[in-house]
Amino acid sequence: MRSFRSLSTRLTVQFALLFAVAMLAVTAALSSFIAGAASREVEGQLQSSGAVYDRLWQQRAHELQNAAQLLARDFGFRAAVATGDHATMQSALGNAAARLRVRSAFIVTADGQVTAIDPSIPAKEAAQLWNPLDDGRLTGVAVLAGRPRQLVAAPIMAPTLIGWVVFAADLDAREMRGLERLSAIPLHAAVLAQSDGRWSEAAGSMSALTGGTAALAEDHARSGAGFEMRLAGEKSIVLAKPLPTFSDDQRAVLLLAYPKAQALADARKLQLALAVMTLLGLILMGIATWRAAGRITRPLARLDEAAGRLASGEHVQVRVRGTDELARLASSFNEMVGKIAERERRITQLAFNDVLTGLPNRTMFQQQLEQLFRGAEGSGGLFALHCLDLDQFKAINDTLGHPAGDTLLVETAQRLRQAARGHFVGRLGGDEFVVLQSVGRNRDAIDRLARDILAAIAVPLEIEGNELVPSTSIGIAIAPDDGADGGTLLRNADLALYRAKEAGRGTYAFFEESLNQRAQDRRQLESDLRLALERGEFELYYQPLFDLEDNRICSFEALIRWNHPKRGLVSPVDFIPIAEDTGLIVPIGAWVIREACAEAARWPEQIRIAVNVSPVQFHRGALHETIIRALATSGLAPNRFEVEITEGIFLEGSETTLRLLHALRTLGVRVALDDFGTGYSSLSYLQSFPFDKLKIDRSFIHNLLTRDGATAIVHAITELANALGIETTAEGVEETAQLMELRAHGCSSVQGFLFAEPMTASDVDQLFRDQRDVIRDVA
């Protein structure tokens, strides 16, 4: 509870701070708005005062302009100017100036002579006004004798221009005071003039104006907007208006200023009242927040205590009171506690069990394995690791679909539980399962359990209308003899599993030390195989096929050989499975196709070439494009090229396979089905695709003379092929009696050591040369 008392204090302070920040922000915004409104009002009044001064300026200029024009049109005055009668000119100027209440008036003649009533105005400065006057500037501000004055001029015509009459009214403080009295606000007015780069105050109530201040006023005069500047030591709101001048190098500005302290005096009162109201609001809010925080923190304290007990592992529930938000929070807490318990149970289940089968997963297996190793160290007993996977599971998964594959995995898990009851059963992933069997010193129990597992898995079952007879292969490693740690034991069990699959699947095998050497040899062979193609270590041999009807060679089958620099000639049986497992069969197979086409292109036109294609190469090797490029490069006719496939290509994506086969047939390439009769669905493939040839597997030819069943199968295959218009080739013919039997059954062609062993390309060339020599001798 002590922590929640401090929490109450923190909440109160935080709420108060939030409210204070909000109130201060609102106060600042309102204060800024009040000050801005006051400033805008003052600026508007300054604009009004400026407009009044504009009207006064225009009225005074109009009055002086009328007087000047009237004097300039007077006949006697013009005659005096024309004859140079200075006395008359000064008398007329004096009388007019007295009427207009101006101190200065003068005449500038065309010859540069100046006649003035005010001797303080230098004749040179007055004479310099001729050019601006001639340019049409008849009114404006000019600096004469160091003082800014308002000038108005009129031309003297007799009848041509003979001079100008100019009235110069002083810009005195009287006019500025009159302007200040006309304003609704207590403003200060002044006129600033610039001549020869220096500013001076012509009239007004301001003082201590610097050149920088005047320049700033001139800059703002162009925009016509108000601005702030410091005058006589205090900030003022100022409006600057430009005045017309007689010269381009002179400037004149009307400056209207209102001290900011006076302008915002009323606004300051409003701001002070607003600040007092804000302070009162903060005090009241602090009190309310303190009381509200107390009502919130008491239920939260109970929740905090419950959360602490929950963190320590207790299953706790909070008592719910009322229906407000805190009561709903307590209900949600209780619901959360229940869900946490369920989630923990589910997490534990997922962390150590397989989702599909419910069996322990790899993590649980590793823990169980470590526990058995620790127990074996103390007791000296043995335990066995059975590592197994389903045979042909990938084919079943691909042909029947993943749901059927999942059903098979679930059924396999159930059968393993029954067969290995009392032992640890787990699933590592995919179709890989493991069984850990503690046997003490009784090794015979290991064989019994392995046989029980094989028998349990092999029971037929039906999935989605398809009857399956599953089987499994088992690799067994015994600890601690076959591995002193989990990683070694599992690796050795995998090697034993590989051996069981090599032995024909559906069986079990124990780990032997020789398997390690075999695995190392396989890895080395794989490493050498990756370099063999670029080193040119592969070579093609060719075995002829004999046409039994024409009694001649009709084609050759290309057979790859590997001339290893250290091992010598490596059999395809040893390296083709590795090439298929690693994907190297794709580039190797492409090389075989190119090499075979190039060689066959040199043979007689009636001789074909046949190339075996791996399922891996067929599905992932861009086979269609490879064949097209090889035929185009070699110039070999497509009907002289034959692709030999096995039923294995139909195990992955039969529809895609059939499309590719039809594309090859459209190209003109022949397609033969190799090892016919050994698969479980050969007849269905004959219905799906019109093969050009069936190659009868050598196992039937080997038993042709010894088993009646083999003879019947060969007869049935040849009869079926003849009915479908398909050629047949018998593989592995080694005896004359076999040949005679095949002739009797109507076999199309034969292949085997009885006629010729596989030969090199140079031997094939020699064979064709010998045939030509025989034909020539007979002729």
C-alpha cells in the first residue's frame, strides 16, 4: 500500500501538471491574442492618422500650387521676369508668400539666375532645381539650406518657358502637432528627410533619431505595414509613409509612433485578470485531482497486490466491486489470469510437442537424450536410438496431396505409440521419427522392437479412397558404443538408416564403423564430382541396339563414364545417385545431351541416339530448352534423338510431366519408357502418353529361360506394345537362346553383351568404317 500512496501522490502531481500545462497554454494563447488584437488596433489607428496627413499634405500642396500658377500667369509678373526686373519680382514674390504664410519663395530663370525673398537659400541649390522642374516634378520635399521643405512650383510662360516660380513651405512642428491632435490615440509624428546620405528630422515631437532608425523606417515605408522599434529609449509601434521628393537621391518619410506601453495598457489589465483566473483554476484542479487519485489508487493497490502474487506463480483472482471502469478492469484482470494459465499450458505444449502428431518434438528429444546419457554414465546400461522415416513418403505426398500426407503422418505416430509403448517416441520433422529404448544389457530387445515397428507401420490403410501399404526404414545406433553424445549418436543412426534404405527399404540396420568411412568416401566423391565436369573427366560410351527385323544396328544408347584421376573409371551406379541428390545431374545431363547430339550428327542418317534423363533433370533442368539448343547446334534431326525416361518422373507433378513430354513429341523427339514392368502403375502411364518405345527391364530377360512367369511377362509386354503400335527393346541380352526366345515373342530390338559392349566414339566410327568396307567388298 505504501507504493500506492506514493502512486497517488505521483498521479496527483502528474494530473495537476497536465492541467497546469493546459491552463498555461490556454492563458498564453489568450494573452497573445489580446496583445495581437491591441497591436492591430493601434496599427489601424496609425493608418488612419497617416491618411489624415496625406489629405493635409495634398490640401497644402493644392493651395500653394494654385497661388504659384496664379502668379506665374500674371502679365506684369511675366514681364518683370522677362526683362529681369528684380525689384518687381521680389515684390510680387513677397506679397504672395505673405498671403500663403510661407517664408521662402524664389524664381529660377532659364539662364540659371535665381531671385529669392529669403537670402538664406543658396542660389546654387535653387538653380539645381531646374532639371527636376523641367522633368515635371512640381511638388515634393527638398532639402534647401540644410532644412527639408515642401516645394511647389509653376512654369512662367512668355509665351515659351522662361523660368519657374517656386514656393518653399517649412515643414514645422506646428503641422505635426496638429496631426497628433487629430488622432484618436496619443501618437508622436515626425517627417524625416535624407540628403547627401544623411537623415534629419524636419519636424515633429520625436528626438534622438539615428541614421539606422531612419533607414529602418524607410525600409518599412515600402511595405506600408506597422512595425516595432525603439524610440527615445522605449519600444513604440511605428508606421512609416513615404513622401514625394524633388530629387532621386533624396528621401522623405512620415513617421507616426505610438509608445507600446501606452498602446497595450488596457490589454495588460486583461492579461493580469486572466492570469489570476488561471491560478485559481490550478488550485481548484489540484484539490480535485488529489481526491480523484485517492479513489483510483485504492482499487489499483489491490490489483497491484494480485499482480505481484501472479508474478510469483500463484493463481489469484481479484474481488470485483461495482460496475465502473475499475470494476471492469478487475474483471479483465481475472480473465487475463485465466488466459495466462491457458497460454502457459499451450506454450509448453508447443515448445516440446509436435503440432500435427502431438508427439514430443526435437527439443524434447534432445532433453530426453541428454537425460539417458547421464543415466547411462551412472548405471553402465545401454540404450538404443531408432531413427526411421517413411519409404516413398514424398511420392505419396506429391501424388495424393499434403492433406493425405498429414493423415499418413498422424496414423504413423499412433502406430509408433502402440508399437513402442513404454519408450520415448518423437517426431523430428517431415516424415522423420525417433524412438529411444532403454535396454540395459538385453540387445535382443532392440531387434524385437524394430520388427514390431516395421510390422505396425506396414498394416494397410485407406486415405481419401486410396489404399496404401506404408513401410518404413530404421537405422539403429546403440549408446554409448556408437556415440558418446547426442549429436554423434543421431548422426550414426542416420548412417544406419541410409544403409537400410540401400538394402531395399522396409527393413532395419545397425550402425557399423564402416558406415562412417562410407559416408566420408561419399562426401569426397561428391566434392570430386563438382569439379569433374569443368576438368573434362567425363566420357560417353555408346552401346548399339540391333533391329531384329532388319538385322542391323538401328541406334545407340549413350552411357556416361567418369575417368577419375585417382580412382580410375567410376561406375555410374556410384556417382549418378550422388549427382541426383546434389542437383549436379542437371549440368552433367545437359553435357551428355550436347555431346551425344554432336557425335550422332556424324553417323549415318538412319542411326538414332538415345539418352537417359533423370527425374531431377527432367523437372528442374530446363530439359526442353537444353534439347532444342543441342539439336540446333549439332544439326541433328529431332527424329534421330530419343529420350529414355523411367516411371520416377511421374512421381512429381504428372500433369507438368505430360505437358513436357507432349512438347518433345511435337518437336519430333522420340520418347522411350525405360525399365518397363518394374513400377506399380506402368500400364496407367501407357494410357496417359503415346510412347514410341518400351524397354523391357533386364530382370525379366535374365529369368527368361528359367522362369515361366518371366516368359509370360515378356510375351504380354510385346503383345501389348504391338497392339498399341509401340516398339519394344529387350535389355541385357547375353545368350543366343534368349535372342531366339525374344524373336519368337515379336520383340522389335535387343541390346546387350551378346552383340556388343559399350564402346567409345572412336570405336563407333571404326564400326561404321568396317560396315562400309564389307558392303563395298560384297558389291
